[in-house]
Amino acid sequence: MALAERPHHIPNSNARSALTSKTPTTVLLLITHYYSRMLIYPAIDLKGGKCVRLRQGRADDTTVFSEQPEDMARKWQDKGAEYLHVVDLDGAFEGKPANLEAIGKIAAAISIPVQVGGGIRTNEAASELIDLGISRLIIGTAALREPEWFANLANTFEGKIAVGIDAQNGKVAIKGWVEVSDTTVFDFLPDLEALPLSALIYTDISKDGMMAGPNFESTEEVARKTSIPVIASGGVTTIEDVKRLSKLPLNGMIIGRAIYEGTIELEEAIREAR
Ligand code: AMZ
């Protein structure tokens, strides 16, 4: 299919009007988004320095997949990944990065860009990760709770900051998903529109790690209501899920448990998402 015909390459009217209020770097990012194909982001979640997966984000439901996360990073890169998604779970629970050593090893082991989220709540934490070579920082809790700090961060590290929106029954969850705020996802979106963000990572918590498919409806609704490039996360389980998400106006999708349990072959997902 020609690029221009692909549904996820047709920006919505929000996106067009938003262009006029953006800085040159952000305009470049949006144009890159318009012409690029969908990315598959293999996920590495870190807990105690190990590569794990949780179910619905619960720390008491952990499966360890590797003691050497940098080996996993190399494996996903060798299978063709173009971008890696890393979550510092201890960081998200504790409110400050807690797996910097493992993150540094991952960044040093591979040449593809890496995005990292979990516990980034200060400029110092952000700078430390940027210094380790991380290309994109994902901010969840502090984007909701400290909007002025977050706006500053987005401007300081323009092009490197993404917002992570984790939804529990339509409300934004924070602090390692232990707390659910009163803010709905759709109330939160307009506040983000004016910021120079490189991505919005949308996770439906009830689907995460459950191997029962993503929430297509809410993902599509989010993607259609924002001009920020959206990355879908949570529940991608089969190649049919990948195909169906590929038809939505997304920047890409994160795949976690499915590539560890083998219900999706990463190479095939990358082929299907082109
Ligand atoms: O699985 C969890 N309990 C979990 C998780 N995966 N809790 C937070 N996170 C991720 C979010 C986002 O990428 O999806 O951590 C990041 C947000 O962290 P913070 O500390 O900024 O809220």
C-alpha cells in the first residue's frame, strides 16, 4: 500500500491545526511520524536488575525471563527491532530510578534507540538517563502530578520526552499503577497537546500481561483525539492483534509477554507492521 494511502499516515484535523503552534523540532517529529511506518517496540521490564514481566502491573505476579537484561536487548536487536522499550519497575514503585546499572548495560550493548520509563520525577534523574545514551524518556506520574515541571522538561529535552498514560477503567493510574487518579484519560489529553512531546504511550492496565488482546477501541479513540504520535501498549498477544493495531493511526506498539512466551515472533510482527 502506498504511504499516503495508509490509514495511520493520515493526520487528523487536530494534528493539522496543532502544527501551526509547534516549534520546528516538533514539526519535524510530526512529519517524520507521518511518513514513517509503524514501529514494534519489544519491552524489557526491569525489577531487581532482572528482565521480568508482570500481570496487570502487579509486583506480586512476576515472571523472571532473564537475569541478564542486556542479553535480551541484544536478542531483540538481532531479531530486527528498531527501538527498545524499557521500564524500570522498581523506579516506578519507588519514585526514582532504581535500575540504572542495568539500563546502562542495555544502552551500551545495542545500537538501536532506547526509551525508558519508571520513576523519572526530577531533572537529575532525566539527565542521568540521557547521559547513559537513552533516546526517549517516558514520564507517567509526574506528567499528571507536576504539570509545570513536566512542561519544562519537555521544552528542555525537546524531542526526547514522551508521556506515559496508563489507564485503569478510563482513569489515569500513577505510582507503579498502585494509585488511580480522578483524572480521565480524555480530560488529560488536552493538557498535553501544546507540549513538544515525541510520543504518547497508552497502556490499558487491565490488558497488560494478560495475553488476551489489546483494547483496540480505547487505543483508537486516544489516537484520534491527539496529535501526539501514539504508541499502543498492553495485551498484544497474537499476530492478528499486530495486524489489527497496524490499521490504526499509531506510531507503533509495545510487545512484552507475547515475545517472551513465543505467541508472537518478533520478526513476523516487524514484517506485518511495515
Ligand atoms: O507495571 C507496572 N506496575 C508499571 C509500569 N509498567 N508501573 C509503571 N509502569 C510504567 C508506565 C510508564 O512507562 O507504563 O512506568 C512508566 C511511568 O513511570 P512513572 O514513575 O513516571 O509513573
